[in-house]
Amino acid sequence: MPSNTTPLAETDPVVEPVETKNTAHVHAALTRTSTGKEDLRELESGLDSLQSDAERKHRIDWSRILLPVAALLVLVLVWQFYVSLGVKRRDLVPGPLDVVGQMGVLWGEGKLQEAMWTSLQRGLVGFLISVAIATPVGLLLAQVAPLRRAFGPLISGLQVLPSVAWVPAAIIWFGLTDATVYFVVFMGAIPSIINGLISGVDQIPPQFRRVGTVLGANRLQMALQVVLPAALPGYLGGLKQGWAFSWRSLMAAEIIAVGGTIGFGLGSLLDQGRALSDMTVVMSAILLILGVGILIELLVFAPIEKRLLRRRGLLAGSTR
């Protein structure tokens, strides 16, 4: 009997969610006219796979919690082991317990709460304003080719330029005020968000725009209802990079610009520890800066990315 199957090399690979494949197997087995042993086995296999997929969705992946905690414990033990060797003086390389004790002292003095609140407030406000500025600019550059050719290289150059280079200029322009800090944050975050959005728009299949045109979408509707949702993966990558750049820019500004009406942030705490030659304060500030970055990633960006991948059918059966 001649085979109707097409050779693998001649077909384009199509990635389907695991749940869709399992549902197709069940439907195919139920709609056949004959129910032989092979059909029954296929039906049973499809139902088992669907059940396992449902259980996997509701099951907590403890490895995502236990593995990072285990890695953190290993690093702390290595740190303590190095300190116990006495290679460096204790005032130059304090142990984990020394740093934790210093954090308790700073908490009792209220400095820790003040520094955390000041930096988080600046970082979040600056990042949200950057998103509000960069999103329409990115859409405009992605939609209008002459503007992209004119300003694209400049945006890429600003993204490569270390944002700490803007601190001296910002101090001269705005003085020792919060405007200096926010300006440096903007210059660090906005180019990354714009380039991320443009990269996401470049990956949109041309059929999406054609469908929008056929349905009568104008330029604004095309940008907001077709282009922006389709560019979400690249846009999210730009947002993540923009947050990283804004957080680093903020720390650089707080370390360099000290005094005036600028409040006391984590960067100021780090610089204070340097001025006092107190490594426990320096290490406390470094660990807090690192901790905030990790928490923002885990509590904000990771859930959004996971939800986006699940809605697009790219997370089922994933080993991430």
C-alpha cells in the first residue's frame, strides 16, 4: 500500500505544546471507526499524558527553591572557610556572621531601612518613568524607517555608554539633588528599553501586519493592538535589561553624588563604609544591593515571563 507520509526533510518543523499534542491523540483515537488494541492503547496513553500535564501544572517545582538555597549555602560556607584560614585580616575580610551582626546594628540605628526605602523608591519611580518615555519612542522608531535610520545608531551608542559617565555632567546641570540621580537612571534605562522593543518588533511575522491592515486598523491601532502585543518577548527582554541598567546607574549616582538634598540610599551607605574603612558596612551594602536585584527578578520579571510563555504555549513540557 503506498505511503502518504512526506519525508521529514521536506516538511517544516512545527513546535506544538505538549498538551495540544496529547489532546490530538485522544481525539484521533475517539473518532476512528474501528477501536482495535492499538487505538485503545493510544487513547489510554493520551489520557495519561493529559492527566500528568494537569498534575505538573499544580505541582510545586521545589528544585527552583531548593537549588538556589543550596547554592547560597555553599557560597556562604566557602566564604566562612576562607575567613577561617586567616589569609587576610578579619577587618579586611569579615565573616558572614560579622556582616549579619553589622546589618543588625544598622537596622537598630534605622540606617538600613532608610537606605533601602530611598533606593527602592528612586529605582522604581525612575524605571517606570523610563518605561513611559521609552515605549512610545521605541514604537515610533520601529514603525517609521527614516527615524530609525537617523536615531538608531545614537540609541545603540547611548546603551553602550556607561551611565556613570553622566554623573559629573548631571551634578553640574542639576546640583546635588534628586534630579541628578533620576537623570542618570533615565540615561541608563531608556536606551535599553527602546532597543529591546525594536528588537521585538523586528521578530514579528509580516502576516500579523497584513491581518491588521485587512481588518482596517489605523497606525495607532496597528501599533497598540497588533505590534506591541506581538513584540512582548523582545519588549520584556528590554524591560529586564532596562531595570538592570537603571539599578546600576542608581548605585553609581548615589556613590558619587553625596551631600546636598540627595537622600541616604544604598550607594551612600556603601560609600560611607568605604570612607570609614569598615568592610562589614561595605559588604552589608553590597549584599543588600544584590538582594534587591534578585528579588525584583524573582518577584516581578520571572512571573511575567512565565505567564507570557504559558499563554503562548511555550512553557508546557519545558524543563526551565
